[in-house]
Amino acid sequence: MSLSDSSGRPAAALAFVLRGEHVESSHSGSIAVVSEDGTLLWQAGDPERLTYLRSAAKPFQLNPFVSRGGALRYGFSPADLALAAASHGGEPSHTSRALSMLQKGGFSESDLHCGAHPPLFEAAAADLIRRGEAPTQLHNNCSGKHAAMLLGCQMLGFPATGYHEPDHPYQRIVIDFVSRATGTESSRLSLAVDGCSVPVFRMPLRNLALGYGRLFGSGTPRETESEALARAKIAAAMAAHPEMVAGTSRFTTRIMQAFEGKLLAKEGADGVYGVSVAPELAGHMTNGKALGIALKIEDGGERCRDLIVVSLLRLLGLVPERLISRVEELAPRDVRNVRGDRVGEMRPAIALQGPVPMAARQSPA
Amino acid sequence: MSLSDSSGRPAAALAFVLRGEHVESSHSGSIAVVSEDGTLLWQAGDPERLTYLRSAAKPFQLNPFVSRGGALRYGFSPADLALAAASHGGEPSHTSRALSMLQKGGFSESDLHCGAHPPLFEAAAADLIRRGEAPTQLHNNCSGKHAAMLLGCQMLGFPATGYHEPDHPYQRIVIDFVSRATGTESSRLSLAVDGCSVPVFRMPLRNLALGYGRLFGSGTPRETESEALARAKIAAAMAAHPEMVAGTSRFTTRIMQAFEGKLLAKEGADGVYGVSVAPELAGHMTNGKALGIALKIEDGGERCRDLIVVSLLRLLGLVPERLISRVEELAPRDVRNVRGDRVGEMRPAIALQGPVPMAARQSPA
């Protein structure tokens, strides 16, 4: 790596993929574990790595819509809010909800600018093929986010046209909020274009972790009262409706279900992951505060991502005893051949550095 | 990485994925460029990296069938031979040919042990879904290889049952040949199970490169005359039928078509690639011998693989002037959003080390 404006620490090994007894491939990356007050508690690789948040930014991108009264004005249910913070699977339950959200403002599918891609949930994608139907923009995993952005523009009197452009007044409000929510100085924040055409945020990984810590936190500097209420409302909606945040069979949905409201999780494309842990679970590490975790897998590959997240939560002592086996099952380690026989294993290899050395690395054979 | 029995050199940066002006992700790995006489000419990362060849072994795995007379006995056409060395797309032209190969020995689809997976070629996979049909073992990208193995067992009087097992007499013959063809000492060769259930070979990357160099070469130590004839016959079949070696829209097929018989290419799963370059193109680097190239992308991800191969061929001066634009077009650099707009770029970053330093690295922004 040569990320000239990061700290320059190299990525660290995070997981190995073994075939038989030997390593076939490996994945490296960076991790930041941050208390909601901004204290960097644990790290691996480069916690300052300048990272495009991708869809891990969605809980923050949604705040301006809620804080300015959009959820009340348009009668959003918690499930609607969860879908507006989602990378959903394009299942019928997601697309019908996204459409109903658009219709609350008189919008239709064609007002979206996210583009159409096949549903992330394979069975939904196959259903479309069977019916001879092309995917629509409602199937885009970001359609809920875009629906809220369109309604937000309408509510604030901004034009819907060009709502995705970085200089559109609605996106300026979103950019300002994301910057504050993650505590990112403007000199450390830059923008590019996300897969769904809206601005994507690049910032140090520890700032993404801080934003996640604050999701379940008690307060954020420079946050208004309505923003704080919106933050709590979004967190509660995600916790109550994990099936809307991702979907059937998806790790993000299942790990939130397992933690029963004490943990929020959100993936971003290209190997990004954000986790917010409630004070009730994390307080022993944080003096009673919420905790945020951010992960970037250097190569953007996701086959070991869930295993890395589970391994990290366990290393940090955040998985209650009664949940350990259920949580481990969410990230299967087996590498299987086409016939389904076990031919190898994914093995986590996270070596956290922090206030006390935590030598938890599992070395490969 | 901690591959305890490799040289211990770290993987090197091979490509960056930029979004906007900045690096989003990166891919590292290792490269070995070897003359057919075994001279290591150029390297990146760790040319000794112990690497599972995966399907890059197929041209070698096929040799025993041909050298023992199987191609003549069963009337294999060059296209049949190419399919037996292929990771094909599961297109109708592939599955019908694999079935006809099986039938030459009275075998059927159910004799295969490769397992069934959806066709690699997306349009063929969608066609199956539309017709409500499940994929069969003929659609497995390895079905041609397995057909030749079954026929080889029949020809040599071995049982077809268990033909995929590492201690089956046919696999022992294959293992012996792959070891010799790549010049791999037994202490440096190990086996595991491939995705298609047959033995997979693990060896230093430079030995894979050597095997590829010898594909177009004039002779291999400890090779019998019939093995040499078989080697030439397999190479000629792959060169003549690139559409059988991979398939529609596939890089491997298209780059072989572009080089009009002077270059063989074969992918293996998990970021492996092998290339054989005829003396006519490579002779200026090799004193008139053939050249072999082997690549392993450390994370197994393949989004930058084609670009890395093209960049490497150009760095080595192996792309004739008249082919440069055609070859560059085979590995598009653009990163696009769902709507198809250009939002970033893949950028090769190969720094070859060799007899003369070749500083060809393109650093990211």
C-alpha cells in the first residue's frame, strides 16, 4: 500500500484461507475500536487508514431526513427507517416498501437515480429471471436511502432533480452531518461517487468507528437536540428491523437478531464493516459508554468478512456466553468443494494492539 | 502472510483500485517469470510462494491421457482436447461436447464426480433458471477434465469408481506427471482437494511458471517421447480452440485469440494464472526459448487479475506493437457505478525485480 496521506502503517493479516493443511490465500486489513468519547481502544493494521465508507455511511446519511421532521411528516414506520439505512436484498418485502416510501411524496421508481441491479438475494434475482423481468431501481440495495433523500428534498423545498449531486443543497446538508457525526475534520474528509451515484465519504477508519460508537451513545459534540433524537430513532429502527437492514440469510441481519437490540451492524461495499455496541455490553471497556468498531479489508473481498467480525467481537469479550455458539454459527469456517465436502478452513488471524497487548493471533499451519 | 515453508518474502502490491482520485482497495501477490530452462528471469513478491495451482494445472493433468494414446483411441478432436484442459463456461457448446466425450467410453453424466454448479457464463446460468432446470455436473467448469480422466481409467484398465481419489492409480500417474512437468521436487509438492474433488497441487510459484514455459518448449528433462508429443498436441489444441478453454466473454479465451497461437493462458481459482509464451515472441529474453509466467493474487480476488496479466505482458515487452490496443481493451480499467458512469479506475502497480531492475511501478495518487 502507499496511501500517502494515511499514517503509513501497513495492513495487518486478518484471516487465512486454508486448503487442506496449508494456506491458500490471505486477507489483510485494518481495524479501529473506539469508545464513543473518541478514545482509540484497540487497533490492527492502520486505524488512520483513509477509507471510503460506502454503505456503512447510511445510518448517518439518513439523520438529516429524520432530524428535520421527515419521519413524522411522511409517516415513516420503524421498518421504513430501517430500509432507508439499508443495503437490502431486493426481496419483495424490500421493493414494495421502498415503493410505498416513494409514493408518500408522490414519487415513483423513475425518480430514483441509484440505477438498477439484480437483487442481492439470489433467490429474488432468480425469481426475476424466471418471470422474464428486468431488475428495476427498486431492487437496488440503496433504494430505501434514495427514497428518503427524495422525500427530504421535497420537505425542504429543494428540487428533486440532481438530488444525488455533491453540490445539491440536500447533499450539502448530508455531508455536513456525516462530517460532524464521525468527528472528521474537513481536511481529512474527501468525496467521490458511490456505486449508487450519491457522494461517498472517505475518512480515517477510526472516524467511522467513532460514528458507530456514537450511534448508541449518549451525545455527540455539536449535535442538535433533534439530531440526537433522530440518531436514537434510527438506531432503534435498525435494531428492531434487522430484516430490513439487509435481508434473508444475510450476516448483518442475523447478527443483529442474535444480539437482540444491543448491537447494530452495517456493511459497506469493498470490505467495509461498522458495528455499534450498546453500553450494556461494552461498558466494561469504556467506562459505561457505547463502543464503535470499523473494519476495512484491504482487498475489498468479503468471503472472510463475517468471520473477522465474529472473531473480533469474541476477542473483545463482547459476545455474552449464552450467545457464543449462535454467533459462531453465523460465520461458518468451512471451505467446501462443489459437492459440499469440507476441503479447507477459513481461520481468523487478528492481532489487536491496544492499551494492553492482546495476543490473540491464531497462526496458520 | 506466514507461509512457514516458503522463502518468507512478502507479497508485493500488484494493483490498486481507485475511487475518484484516491485508493479504495489494493491487491498484492507474487509473480514468477521463468525461461523454459528454469532460469528465473523476473519476479515480484515471492516467486517461491507455495501456491495451490487449482485449474492452472489442467494442461498438465491432461497429458497422461494423451501420452498413453487416449486421444487416438477415443477419437478426440483438438476441440475435445481443449475442453479437457478447460475451465469452461458451461455453455451449450461446452456441455454437449463434454457429454459426447463421456459417451465415447460409454459413460454418462452420473459417472462424473466433479459436482454440479451453475454455469460460469452468466447468460447460460440465466437460461437454466428460465427453463426451470437445475445445473448438472456437465455444467461444472471441470467436466471436460473429468471426462478425460474417466476415459483414461477405462483405457488403462483402472476402475472408474473412485477415479478422483489421490491414491487411485490414475491419479498417481497424473501426480507423477505434474511433478515432472513442473520440475517440482517431492519435498516441495503437496496435495489437497480441489473444488472439483480431484487432487490439487501445491508447489512453488516458479515451478508453475516453469511448467508453463515448457508447454511451448522444446523438451522437458525426464519427459518421454510420447509425453512430449502429448504436450505439443495439448498446447496446439488450446491455441486452436480458445473458445473451449474458457468461453464467451472470458479473458482467457480472448487473449489467446488475440495472440493467434503464440500464447497459452489458463486461469486457476483463487487468483492463479499461468501463461506460456512461444519462443517467437519471448526469444529475445530467453535466448530463443519459450517463457512461462505464473501469478498468484494473495487474496484470491480476481477483479484486477486480467489487468495485472496484461500489464505484465506489456512490461515484459511481449505484446507486439500491432496488438497493443486490442490487448489493452481486454482488461478494462474503469470502475463504474450501477448506472454505468465512470467513478474510478483500476491501476496496475507491478514492480518487477530481475537481472536488471525494471522500475515500472505506477504509484497511486
